[in-house]
Amino acid sequence: MRNIGILLCALACSLCETFAQGYKNPVIPGFHPDPSVCKAGDDYYLVNSSFQYFPGVPLFHSKDLVNWEQIGNCLTRESQLNLKGANGGSGIFAPTIRYHEGVFYMITTNVSGKGNFLVHTTDPKGKWSEPVWLEQGGIDPSLYFENGKCYMVSNPDGYINLCEIDPMTGKQLTPSKKIWNGTGGRYPEGPHIYKKDGWYYLLISEGGTEVAHSITIARSRYVDGPYVGNPANPILTHACQAGETNPIQGTGHADLVEGTDGSWWMVCLAYRIMPGFHHTLGRETYLAPVRWDKDAWPVVNGNGTIQLDMNVPTLPLQTVKQKPETITFENKQLSPEWIYLQNPDMQNYEFKNGNLRLKATPVSLNEQKSPTFVAIRQEHFNMEAATSLELKDAQANDEAGISVYMEYHSHYDLFVRQNKDKSRSVVLRYKLGELEHIEKEMPLNSKGNIELNIKSDINFYYFGYTENGIYHELGKMNTRYLSSETAGGFTGVVLGLYSVSASTQSKAYADFRYMKYKGE
């Protein structure tokens, strides 16, 4: 009887978890902007922008729209993704993912390459096709399928344009036609078309991806218009009295999806603000319920705003595998969330004796190139990160460590450096625009592995190192100098392991034993 009681209790707890209501935003934290979502059977798939990082377009899977697991990236080959010279304001802009008759399509813009293109696959976890390049310009392209036809929308010249295309060849089958330019807000972009109750709905973003960001919608009886705007536009914005004190700001760039139970949902980007209305974590992925009655306009979360704590009915919740707090390299592969700057030279990355070996090159983090650098996103204001490394075969001024990296001109670096007298030091340095400064350096007494430690809260990053089991504090840096408002660009802070040599003759490399990341 006692065993039966324990079993029933466990079953009850499991059911409570499965059918729990409410969730916390963001549903995908950290630098995961411009979300687009599609449904395939009982599964949901979501993609984000990736800008200068490789591989491109992170791909997520969910059963409930709340709990997401990254299952890969859409663009994993250099033949798909040329990022030479890209930075946080270029590279891959907003993608759209769609599923039609057994095929997944991802369409996006490479601002650093040849413009708009799409790739496709029947297995989203596998390899995606080579790019199919498209004629219609603008950014933020999207697809709509109906009656054997494929329509593309994008925003050349600040006006939403529509044309019919062949998605397998990229050939444009009809001339581009202007169908809407929004309600007068700047940068009408991010268009998506849906059909419901005999109406074609055109959802777009306006106001720019900052505080004035908003979502507006129009509809027509015909796919090519004329489209008439919703009198209650915008349907989502925090640039209003109801949203002005919300810790979430910049709400916009959205996509709609119908749940398996007939409910409607919106994914959108937004960011969590810090003191001074700054943000460092990037634009993140948020979720909101949508009421969409027959022949009516969609209403987002009752009043067109969203919250961190969403006390609303959800689909039956299903947990996903949690990321480990300590990432080791013994299995000789990196999980899909690891990213490189531009197109990496993979000869500089190797798994050796349970370590991740990074071969030093003369390309520094201050250059708009591809240094030996591999990173994960910072997803929490309050976090702890650490790595253990040993710098080997180094010459004077060779270095390896961990960088709190926003952009090539904005990063904090904590590293081990080889000195001219063959000694080694731990160094804390910042790079902020034209300013570069060594904040502190401490001599090392040992030549083996050194653990580098970073902690953060909403105001500061705190730096230190552990040698022979003893922790040494080095200093702190203000978070706001790495914010998007200060550093610019469209990305967020990442935590990157790196190795840099002072000359081309150096044979230096660094063996990294693990990467720890713990967020609250």
C-alpha cells in the first residue's frame, strides 16, 4: 500500500507539472531576436536572427510553445553563409520559418552577402539545402503558401512588397507589388501573411527595434490587397502609457501561430531593461496569448502588452532537457548553442585529451575579422561563469582567456598572458571604442591550469581567478558600457573562449578544460 501511495503521489505531481498554467517570459532568454515560428503536426519550430555569428539561424523545437530546446542551426556550412567582414549590424537578419506539404522552408537576408535567400529541408534536425537566391530586395522576407502558389513578402524601399516565387529555384513569377506601408511608423518591416475566416492578414513591425517598437496589422479579401489597417493599431507595443514602466521594452517583430487546441499565440522580440534604459542581454524571444475571434482583429494578451510573469492558460506543458551548468569537452563536439565570429578556420579548433584546444592566431578581438573565438550567449543578468585553461608553447604577449563580448570595439577580457621574462600573469582589460586599458594584472605562481571567474548582476561584471584553490579578486566593470545603447549593433553579450598570438611565428595554443555557466 505504501508503494502504491508513493506511485500515486508521483503521478499526481507529474500531472500537475504537465497541466500547469502560466509561464515566465522570456521563453528563450539572451540574444535570440526576431523570432519566427511554425507548426508541423504537434511540433513547433522557431528560428532567430544570428547576425555576424556562425553557424547561422538557431533552430528550436517545442511541444508547448513555452519550453524550447535548441536542436541545431539552419546555416551550418560556409557555402550557405558568407560572413566575411560582418559585425553586429550586418550578417543574417530576421529569418522566417514555414512548413508546407512535408517541407520546411527558412527564408532570410544576408546583409553582408547577396541579399535574400531561402533554404529547405524535410528534416529540420538534419542538413538544410544550399541557398536559393531571390530577386525581390528589402529585408525580413517571409513566405505564404496557398493553392499551389508560394508568395514572398519583404520591404524594399520601406514598403511591404509581394510577389509570387518558385521556392525551389528562386525564380520570381510575378512583378513585385506594393501592398502596405503601415500606419506611418518608421521602418515598416518584418511582414507575415496569414489567412483566417476568408481574410488575408498582414502583420508587420514599425517604429524601429528600440523603445518605439510596435506591431501593427492590416487585412484584405485578396492576398495582393488592398490592405486596410486595424483601427486599434498597434496591437502590441510598450511605447504607451500601459507599458512605460514595464521592465520589458522594445516589443515588436512578431509572428503568429495556431496551437494544437485552436488557441492563437504570438512570439515577439523584446528586451529586459537595466538602469538608464540600457540592455546587454540582447533582444530575446517572448510569448503572448492572442484572442482571435471570427472575422475580428487579433488582440494580444488583452491590452497589447506582455509581462515577465504570464498567468494565462497554456497548452499542456512539457519539460525539456536543461542545459548543464558545467560543459565539458570529452565527447569531442560542441552543442548547437556554441557560436563563432564570422566564418571560423576550423583548423584552429581541436579536441585533445578531453580539452577544447584553441590555436592562437594574430587576429585579435579588436578586429572585424574571425579570431580564434567560440562563445555561448549570456542569458541572465545574475550569472556566474568560469573556465579552466592552460596556455602552452607561448611567446611573449601571447594570451588566452574568456571575453565578455558585445562587439569588436566593446568587450571585457580576462586572460592569461605570457610575459617577456617567461613568467605569466592574469590580466583584466577593457576595450570600449577608442579606449583600451589594462585594469589590473597579477603574476601567476604556477604554470598549470588557471580558473578564470566572472560574475555579474544588473550593474556590474566582477572578475577574478582561482590558483591552487585560492580565489583572487581582480576588479569590476560597469555593465552599461557593453549595452546596445552604448556599443550599438543588434546582438547581445556573449561569453567567448579565445586565444590570440602576438606574432605569426608563435605556436601557442590553449587547452580549455570546461566552461561553467550558472544563471538565476
